[in-house]
Amino acid sequence: MNTPTISRRAFNKHLGAVVATAAVSTQAAFAERTRKVHIGHTGITWSNADVDQAIRDLGGLGFYGFETFGEVLAKKDAQGDLQQLLDSNHIPLISGYCTINLTDATKRTDELAKAVTFSRLIKKYGGRIFVLGPNGVKRDTYDFQSAKAGIVSMINEVAKTAAGEGLTPVLHQHTGTCVETKDETYDILHAVDTNVVKFGPDVGQLTKGGADAIQVVKDFLPIVQHMHLKDYNGHDDHLLGYCPLGQGNVNVPAILDLMEGRQLRGMIMVELDNSPRDPSPVSPHDLAAESVKYLKSIGVKLRG
């Protein structure tokens, strides 16, 4: 009896069909499960001069909340139209990102005064979260151990200041700053007063820095009150190596599984950096829309 044979081309075609079917089935399984999380978006994909357009685009795409920089809030407050812009686009301000110098003791008084100003602006427009962004340093000559005590002291003081204004302060580790690596993040979070200081991790930044973002979130889950949900593949210089959700190395579903059901004081914020000097040829709206498409494919529902 002759044994039936199958050509290499036919086999590959059959295998491709099986893989495609499996992928569709997996995607369908994700879509069938509704993930009970509210997702916002930061304004960094747009230039700071285009904050009005960012709010319009993100409101139209159905995000639940918005975050921008403290300096942007100050500028928009002076213009007097921010609340109307947020209300008309049905997207509330959740948080303000505030870069604070944690390493220069001579700037302590000025930085604490800045923290008061930014906190009051965030609160004025209904925000709940003071995102504490560490200052940049020259990483090749930076001595973290020498700076650690001063950083911890300053974080505690800034956090007490923000909390005194009615906000929840969250530390946000960031590449190129005085709190960048996994070890630095762990050292600082183990040393600060976590009765006041909470954690707002950036999972894309963690991945870019070589850390296991899932493990970091797991280890500090009790104090995670805010998050930047960012993906990273290292390819697009326009986007500083980051990418729309689902196109990189971050296990977004696993991160959302950890966050699901938690009552956050802040929100999970999609974020996608965009080079200010050489921005992406793809519009910020369309970049955000790619993340929306992916989120919906894994069962996340947005407004509308």
C-alpha cells in the first residue's frame, strides 16, 4: 500500500492555516473576556503645545482619563479654558506628571514650593494623583548610593506636601534619571515612607531598562496606585524605541491581569513617547488609535 505524501508547499500552507486559526481563536478568547479596568492616556504623544488636540483626540477615542505635565497645567490654567476643554470632550484630568529635583539639596525649598503649586493645579481640575518624576542625571558618573539618603528624604517631603493638598503621590521610575534601574527602584521603595509614598510604575520604561516589569509590579502591587502602560520594542527612533500597545515586548494582558479588580486612586494610563526633535510621521491620534484597537482585542472596553 502506498503511503500518501504531502508536498512541502502544501504542508507549509496547511501549517500557516493552523497557526492563523489558533491566533484568531486566542484573540477571540481575549475579546470574549471583558477586562474590568478603566484606561486613560497621557498627553506625551502630542507636543506640549498641542494639549488641546490631545484632549480632543483622547476624548474621541473613548479614554477614561487624561494626564499631562505640571508645567502644561500651569500654562493652560493661565489661558483659562482647561476645564471647559476637559468637560466638552468628556475626559477628566486624573493626574499630573511633576519632575522634582531629588538630588540637589540647594534646590529643596524651591522644589517643595513647586510641588505645592503643581498639587493645587492638579486638585483644581479634579485630579487625584501627583506623579513624582525624578530629575535627570549623568548616568555614566552618577553615584546612586551616595545620593540615596537625600533622594529618600526629598521623596518623603514632596509626598507629604502633595498628600497635604489632598492628592496621592506616586513615585515614577524613569530611564535617564536618579531612579532608573530595578535595583534603584527597589532600594528607594523599601526606604521611603510607603504610608504616604505610593508607586506609579512605567512598565515600558522598566522593560527598556532590562527589568521584568511583571515581577516589579507583583512585588509592589499593594502600593501601586497608578501606572503608565507602555510597550517597547526598541525599533522606532521616532518613538524612542516604544510602540503602540501589542507591538512590543511588554506582556500587556499579564500586566492588566495583575491590575484587574484593584481600586486605584489613579488610573492605568497608556503612554507612548514621541521624539520632540524628530516626531513620528504617524499622527498622535492614529498612534493612540492603534493602542485602542489592541486593547479592545483583549477585552478592554473604553467609553462609548
